[in-house]
Amino acid sequence: MDEESRKPGASQHDAEPAALRAAAEPALQSACPQSQNGFKVELAKRCIQQTLKSATQTA
């Protein structure tokens, strides 16, 4: 048994980080950040990625 398969929640069905990022990009493609809140676009992408990761993990 390899190290990855012993991690809680890890499986061959867990999504790859690059795939999660690619899935989050279209949702915010038309976002128009203002001068003081540009960080929120990146924050939203990370939130989407984390939500998708949680949704695709197996117990």
C-alpha cells in the first residue's frame, strides 16, 4: 500500500488541482475587479476550487 492511499479521504477519484482551477476559471471569466478589490477574484477562484475539491473527495 503506498503513502497516498493511506491518507484519509485520498483516492484515485480525487480531483487534480489543475483540473479544479480550470473548472473555476469560466465562472469568473467576466469578473471586472475594481482598484481596491482585485484580490477578491483570486479569492473567489480559490473558494470555488476548495468547494469542488470537497465535493469530489470520497469518504
